[in-house]
Amino acid sequence: MSEPQHEPSEPSLTPEEANRIIHSHRKVRYGTACWPCRQRKVKCDNKHPCENCDEGTNESRYLGQNSIAAFLTEEARAGEPSIAGDQDVIKKDIMPILGLQISTSPYPFMSQDDMDKIRLQIASALPPNREVLKTFQLFKQIVQPFWGLLIDIEEFETKLCTYLEDRAATAKHPGSGKNVSSAWLGMLFAVLAVATNYCELPYHRRVETSQAFVQTSFHCLRLANFFLRPSLDSLQALMILGLVLANDMKAEASWALIGLTCRLAQALGLHRGPGESSRFPSTTEGDMPKRRLWWSIVWQDSLLSLSFDRSPIAIMTRCHMPLGPRALIDGMSYLEVMYCLCQKILESFNNDSNTHSDYDQIIADSIEVEGLRQRVHPSFRTKEGCKTVTDRLHHYAIRLHTSFVISVLCRPSLRRGALPGIDQTHKATLFKKCKETLTETVRMYLKMHSLSIVPTRSWAFTYHGLSSAVLLGILGETKTDLEVRQLQGDLISALSVTAAKEQPSTVPRSDKDIELSGPLSRALAALKNIYDHGWVVETKPVGSTEVLATSEQESQFEHQNAALAMASLQNGMVPPLEYAPPMPMEMAGVPGAEQSMNMSPMDLFDSIFWEPYPNGLDVGSFDYPQPMYPQF
């Protein structure tokens, strides 16, 4: 019997090679828990953010799927790093740089000692509990229905009551804020600031009180390190503060702050659409608060940018509008209609583009904007269907905003010369449409003013109404249209009477006899002179025996003077108008009388509005109100 043949034996494997072969045949275990849960070694439900992160207020950062940051995140979640120290390197060094991990760096614009002082003094800046609740009711009844600044006002009210109860129970340490975050306190002070603007205090008292709340709110946001650790609460606070700045006639600052707010919201991924990444699953119901917040920010950004003729920062957004389940069937609420209007603004106005819409596109956009009036809820679709004051105010406000947007759509017809895609017949049609919508804007503003203080206390409403009235003056409608002249007179009376009611104060009486500040103040003064004299300022000196210029001479310069009024409306380029003695106004960069005669109204407006500030402007001067609460 033959012996079995043995195959030649292979050389023995080294231990390192054996471990490598065994390791290569192992089943790869993919990590499914999110990074915070893996670090804390707790159960994760695989959502993003997961339930644990949501309860712990761990914010999630979103970036493009093709970015290096997204790749590193995927690799970090795919399995355990081969080297134990890699986790710390990725977490502490790489993640914060790429925006994937909340930075542990301190607030970069204030020292730690100053932060500690602020933390100890914030509680004393909060009014008594009853005053807080009274002011919050103003916010709930007046501010929230028109701007929707809080994404969940019921939750905020519940938390506010709990906070005030704890504050009253802890007399030795009032308002210690143990159960609330600094960002939430910043949101509370922002709510008090914007609501104070609509209280019954005299004008200067309102401004001082509101300014004190604004300062405290910013201090709270600093404690929350809102730059490096943005949250939904801090974003709401910033958005509310932007509205406060606008209502305080600091619209430029408001526009800049809203831009920052929009960037921070994008850092949290609020601008993204549903289902864009399988790694970040979410539900429609769970996303509703975030969608409301994003579209509220878009609302403020788009309307302010439209007023300043600038491109919105959120020109591209994929986040779905937060419409109710039956909004398209039963009709949309006021806030939902405003979301749709802002979406149309983003689609129609790209101010960085050199292309211009043709006649058909302008008409189609105008019809779509007008159609929003019929898509609202029946309770305020028509004036006859309104049963409450709020319903009627919403009805007027929708017509005001839509009319103003349509007038902006039709403004190419106000320019001189040929326009691509628009012949003379079409230009005349758009010109007529523009004047009609400008008139409707002023009319709706006065309707709102007859029922509420909301329009005169709000920059957006006042700007829309006053700018439309001044632009009608540029077009010469003050003398040719009796209704326009009547509306302009009523607008002047409404704003002047409002200012006169607020005159009793410790601040000296204004020469212009109005309390509107900044560009709107000068615009109102200019509108008065257009209404009375057809000129920005009356050039006839007091006591002069010269004969007044003929009506033909007044008409010759009518458009130029009205344009100067429009210029003063925006950036404050026109010095304060003086009435004693009146003098012809000299301004750098403004076309002369002969030159202006050959320019269209919008060309005159552009030549003034976009010129640099006068050389004599002191950009370093600041006017601070007297402090009411402890300053930090």
C-alpha cells in the first residue's frame, strides 16, 4: 500500500500576518449612533437630531453632501478609527473648523470677567412679573399676529409662566434662570423690547425702555455664545431684535442683522429641503417649527431688501413653506400668505442680474401676486367677511403688501427710453398699473391707521405708505389727481397728529413737529412741501417781497423736487429741512435743475439714492438714549 503523498508545506505565518488575515475576514460593524450619543455611550434612535440631542439642545450642523466636511462625518460614523487618538483629533480639531461640531471656544468679543459681571446683573434688568406678563400680552395680541416671530408661542408662554413662578418663589435670587438657557432669556428680553414699541407710553419713554431691553437681550446672547453656538432660541431673538431696530428707524442696521441671522440659520441647515440627505432623516411634522423660523427670517430679509433695492441673502432656498394641512383647501392664514408673497419676491427680484423682465413676465407676476388675495382664508378675504378688528387689519395689510410689490414690479415703466421686451403701449399700461397700486398702498395704510397703531409704529407699513405717497409726488399726481392729493393730505395729517400726541416728553420739541426719526422724518417733511408748494423746500424767504414764481415755472422743476424728497426717504442723504429761513437746497451728487428735466423719475431717484454719503457726514457720531436699567 502506497504512502499518501503530502503537499509541500508553506512557510509558517507570522503573528502579524495572521492577525491581518483574521481582521480582514471580520464583518465590518457600521456605527449607527450619532456622534454625541456614541461619545456618551447611550442609546440613539438614529434620527438627526436624535431624541437625546434634541432634549439636550445639541444643535446639528448641515453641509453639502459633496463637501469634505460631509465626507469626514460619514467616515467618522462608518466605524471606529484605527487609532484611538483619531477620535479626539477629529472631534477637537477638524470638526469645529469645518462647522460639524459645536465649538467650545469662548465668546470672542468680550472678556470672561465682563461676562461674569453680565451674568450677575441680568436678573435686575427684568421688570416685575406683572409688568412682564402685561407686556407679553401686547406681544401676543399685536406683534405675533402680524409677524409670527415666535415659532411656538404657546410653548414660550408655558415656559415664561414657569420661569416667573420660580422667580417669585426664589426671592433671594430673583430670576436666577436655573431652568432656562441664556439664549431663551435673550429671546424673552427681545419679546419685551418689540412689545414695548406698541404700548401706551410716550414716544421717548418707549424708545428708552425698548433700548434697555435690546441691550440686555444682546448681553444674554453673548452669554449664549450665539456666534459659535447658534440655536433656535438665539435665532428667534436675533430676528425679533432686527424688527425692533427697524421700528426704531434703524432699518440699515436691521437689514445687516437679518443677514447675520440668515447665515446662522443656514449653519443649522434650516434652508435645506426635505429628503436631501438620507443621513439626516426627518419628519414633516417635526420640521414645522424650523420651517416657520426659516421663512420668518426670509420674510424680514426679502421685504427689507426689496425696500432697499438689494438682493436678499436667501435668494435660493429649498425649505418648503410651513403651510397648514388644509391651507390650500380652506384658505391660508395671514402668515402663510406672507410666506407665499416673500417666495414670489425671491423668484421675481434678482437685483444682481443684468436681465430685465419683459412685459409678459411682469404681467404674469403681477397677476400671481394679486391672486394671493383670493387664496386667503374667507374670514378676511373680503372686507365684508371680516368679523374682528384683526381680520380687517389682516385684509388691509395683505392688500397693502401686494400692492406695494406690484408697484415695484411695474417700476421699469417709470424709466425713460426704450426697454427690451416692452414697447410704448405696454409701457403706458405698466405706468398706469404702477400708479394704481401706489395709490392703493397709501389707501390701505390709511385704512389700517384708522383702526390701529400698528402701521404708524411699524417701519415696514410706514415705509410702504410714505414711499408710495412720495413717489406719486414724483410722478406729478399731487396736482393732477384729486384722490391722490386727498390721500397725501390724509397721510400727512395722520403721521403729524400721531407725532403731536407724543410730544410731551423731556426731549425738546422738534422743529419738524414730528417724532418719526431718521429718513422717514425727512421724507414726511419733504412730502409736506410737495403737497403745499410742489417743491422739497419753500425757497421764498420769510418777509420777502418778491413775487411768487408762475405755475409754469413751478411745474418745470416739479419732478426734480419730488425726487429729492424720495432721496431723503432712504439713506438720509438730504440734510434736515430748515423752515426759517427757507433756502434752496444744495446737495452733493444731486443732478442740477436742467439735467433733472431730461431724466425719468426713477433715474432721478437712482442718481440720488445710490450716491455716496455727503462728505460732511460724521459717521462716527452715536446718539445713546438715557439708560433705564443697569448698563453692563
